[in-house]
Amino acid sequence: MSHTKLGRIHHPDPRDHNYLLPHNASVALAQPTLTHKLWTINAQHLDQGDTGTCVGHGWRNFLRCAPIQTSAKSPSAFDIYRGAVLLDPWPENDGEAKLPDNSSGMDSGTTVRAGAKALQNLGRLASYAWAFSLTPAVNWVLTKGPVVLGTDWHEDMFSPNSKGVVDIGGEIAGGHCYLLRGVDTKTRMARCTNSWGNSWNPVLKGDFLIDFDSLDALIRVGGEVCTAIQSI
């Protein structure tokens, strides 16, 4: 697996903590029997190819997933990425905004925040909020919808086991962006949608499972959760 199939850059901004997801979703508290949820996603999984455009693909998967679940072809994952590189802190990657889809030159990567801002500029996101631990993300997925994750990606995560579960062992390969769209509080497992096509981890057709403790650890060490508070 080529490590260029990553592309999320960690660039913390303390102002994000002014816009946090609620720690406990009211619906989850009102319905204690609600223990699992899997939001559906449109069609075949996306594949970022040998590019660093995972942020664009993570946010495009967000648009493809219920309750939004757009079937519109625009904006594409690459459109979102092209917008994001113009909004992140690094002018040296601005030239990637002019490259065609799947270009090998799209390799600098960008931030989850820049992807959210790009969707705002494209008229698809009105506002968004953050979490920096797993509990508010789980409650949001149980009651509201999917969330976009940005975390480190470890070497062992490239090779899920026979049940489709990834392990966070090994060295850090880089930063990655992906979609959390399913949780089960009884088994304490999360289901995420990747952007490497259906042939990666074929037992789950491009998705992967990760246990709550591992995912929480990834989020708490330089990770982030972002989702739409209001979409358009």
C-alpha cells in the first residue's frame, strides 16, 4: 500500500474548542436502549488513488452518507481538495488547485478544517463543530449523522484482519482522513469508510472496523472529529 494514499495534515487551532459538539446528545440520553447505528452511504466507495487527497474524499463521503446522502456529482472529492489547498496555511500547495483529478501532483495534503471551509465556499456546509475525544462523536453518530475524522494512521492499519478490524500497532505512516458512520456501544466497535476503493479490506467492501479504545486514543493524540451542525 502506497503511503501517498494518505494526506491529512494536523494543524491545531485553539479556536476550534469554541465550537464543540455537545458531550452528550439529548436523544441518546432520552433513549437508553439506542446502542447502535449505521448510516447508509451511496454506491461504490471512492478511491483517492496515489494522491494525498484523503481530506477531499473524507468530506465527499460525508456528503454521500445519510442523512444528507447526495447523489449529485458535484462537488467531487477532488473539487473539495482543490478548494481546501487554497484555504489551508501553506501557500506552497496552492498550485495543486489547478491540477486535474487523480493527478500524481496532488500529494501535499491539507487539513480537515480546510476541507470544511471548502465545502462552505462551495455552498454545501453552513456551519460545523468539533470534538477531540470519542464520546461526543459516538453520541452524534447514534443520533444525528456521520462525522469526519482526522487522525494518525499506523503501519498495521494498512492490513485489517480477517474480520475487517484494524489495529493501531506499528509506526505512524502519516495522517489520514476518513468517515465514521457506524457505532455499536455493546461491542464497542466503530465502522469507518475509507477512500481506497472497495477492493481494500474486501470483507467490508472498503470500510473498516476499529475498537472504541483504539479510536479514542487516535483522536486524543493529535486527532480531530468534525461534522456539520447545519448543512445546505
